[in-house]
Amino acid sequence: MENMTAQELLEQVNQAIVNITVGGQSYKIGSRQLNRADLNTLYKIKNDLMAQVAGSTPGFLDDCYVAVFDRR
């Protein structure tokens, strides 16, 4: 994992998100139980990696939009 690029890590995180979405957060086979990573944590990691791939660092106002409503 040390030598992986941000793009490669992003692909891994996206696959983990798909696995949770399709297969659920946890499952049990016999007496064994598997708990996958927390979905909210994966989304935070995804946002950070997307910013790295885009060439910027995550900031306070990322994903923030402004709307102007002009009464006419």
C-alpha cells in the first residue's frame, strides 16, 4: 500500500464502497462474521483522494456552491 498512487488508492476505496453497497456492511458465514469498513469513513477518504488526484488539497469550502436569487 506504500507504493500505491492516489489514483490507485481511490480505485480501491471505490471498490470497497461498491462492496458495502452491494453486499452489506457485515455478514456471517457459520460462526465467522466479517465487518467491512465504515461507509462514512470511506467517503471521507474518497473525498481526500479525489482532491489529491485533482491536484489540490481538501479545504474548508470544497464542494460548496453559491446561489444568487434575484427577485424580479
